[in-house]
Amino acid sequence: MPEERDYQKESDEQAREVVRQFSHWVNGMGHDNQPFVEAVMAEHRTLQQQMFEVMLACIEAWAKQKHYDARNEYTIKKCLEIMTLFPDGTRVPFI
């Protein structure tokens, strides 16, 4: 009998790999945001909606950070400001 796939585990591993690749890219000296932005904008609109929800979830998590230093202070403070625009949370409708 074939082993049952653990889709949640696969998804979690894929997420970690995406973050690893993203971190590697932004860590490169002189990376240009524009190709990334253009690639996201070229995706299917439903996928853009899903990506936006992930980005909002990151913003929400940063806003909840209690411990930060000068390296990410701006991020934390801006995320706190942004979250005032989302009093009902960061869930995005799936259409």
C-alpha cells in the first residue's frame, strides 16, 4: 500500500524554501525590486489576491513583535501603522 502524502508538511516545506530563496535574493547587493513587482503583477489576479493575503499576514506578524532593534525598527513601526487600516484582520476574500 502506498504511503499517504502529508500535503500540509509538503506545503510547509515549500513555504520555507520560498522564504529561503526570497531571503537569498534580497540579501544580494543591489537587488532591484521592480522585476519582482512586475512578476507578481503578471500573475493571475486570484493568485495576486492570495499573495496579498500572505504579505498582509507578514505585516500583521511584524506589528505584533515586541522585541526589535534598529535593523527592523522601521518595519515594526510602519506595520503597526498599517494595521490600523485593518481593524477586522488581514483575511482577504478568495474569489
